[in-house]
Amino acid sequence: MNAEDAGVARAVATQAESIGVAIDSIAARLRKGGRLIYLGAGTSGRLGVLDASECPPTFSTPPELVVGLIAGGPDALTRSIESVEDRPDAGAEDLKAVHLTTGDVVVGIATSGRTPYVLGGLRWARSAGVYTIGLSCNADAELASVADLQITPVVGPEVISGSTRLKAGTATKMVLNMLTTGVMVLLGKTYGNLMVDVGARNSKLATRARAIVERVTCLAPEEGERLLNRCGGEVKTAIVAHRRSISPAAARRLLAGVDGQLRAALADPLRRGEVP
């Protein structure tokens, strides 16, 4: 299995150009108030829901910005409800239920490239004028005919034939990671390689937030913690308030004026020891 898995990253690398186009397209729509919606069944659906659910704690995005839809609904996350994926109309129904608009992007995930639930959903979305992306692991997949853009990391036969939770599942997870991470970078959710929009929702994330503030401001731990507390736990606000010597409220206004882009809000040469 490990020898087979070694080829997954190479398969994903062949799709770098399409992934880049997808990232740009998604970010452009999210900037205008759109959403990223994943649509999948079985393992594909679970991976989409997983990626969507990790965006709020990592990037402090609202839960409705990146949405994961799985055939069979939430119950299908923990137990198999395979029959639902055979209904093309169910995919369209689930998209209608989240009030899909032309400003959104739908990524249909089907490693086989022929899951009826995903095909039906993408057909309906595309007919409604929504930008659609297909993610599959089979060349010449039917999914390509119903998507505006296709991402196809072909990983080859599985160690256990037909078990798409293996190499295909790994490739899917890698692509989804790239999509949301790339989009969030473009939306200003990072600074260098730092998660400056991290939501301090537990002790681990709170510790990470403090470490980021200390690293970028070069403050001592106690000073960094006091600054972060004064700024309501908002990492970017704390950094701007310190670097520009302004109040937290003024820092928030400054960030809002540059679409949350920390680098633009700082707009001055970096000091020694700070992230370039």
C-alpha cells in the first residue's frame, strides 16, 4: 500500500494548472459574497464535509462560506447510506435546499466520475448559471461533461480493487486541501506561512494565536498575550494595533478597508526578525 501511495502526489501534481485556475475562480467569487459548496457521496462526500468543517477554526470563516453536502445528509457521515447516491435528483434537491446562487461555486466530488448524485447536482447547478468544478480520479470521466472545469488526478488501480477510500481518497483530500488553502491565502487569511486568522477556540489554538502575535510583533510572551487579550483574541487586529500604534478599533477599521489583507494594512517595511 505504501508503494502505491507514493504515486498519489505525482498524480495530483499533473493537475496543478487546473487546481490553480480553480483557486483563482473560487476566490474571485468568494470576494463578491459567494460560497464554495462541495457535493459528494460516500467517501467523497465525507472528505468534502471534512474540508469545509475545518475552515472556520483554521481561518475564522463563517460556517456558511464553505459548505459540504453529502448524499444522505448528516447521517451518512458516520454510516453508509449508499443507495442515495444513485438519485441524480437528490443532488439538485440538496443544492436547492442551501439556496444556491449564481455567485457560488459548486465542486462535485466523485472519484469514479460517474456518481449520479453528483452528476445530477452539477447538471442542475450549471444550467442555473453556477460555476461548476468536477473532481474525479478517472480519465474521460462523465463528470467532465457537466463541469466548467475538471480536476482529474488519475491514481490508477487500488490495492483492493474498487476501494476508492484508498489512493483516490488520498488524492481527493490533497486536492481539497489545496483548494481551500489556496483560496484562503488569496483572501488574506495568512501572512507568510502563518495562520493569522486562526480562531482561538480551544487551548491549542489560543496558544498558536499568541505565538503568531509574538513572532510577528517581536513582543515578549507576557506583552503579546496582553495585546491579544486587548484585541479580543483577533491576531490580525493585534498585529496591526501594535505595528501602527493604533487602537484595536482603528486596527479593525484599517483591516476592513483593505479586505482583511494584513500585509496591506501594515504597509511599511518589515522589522528585523519578522515574517517577510
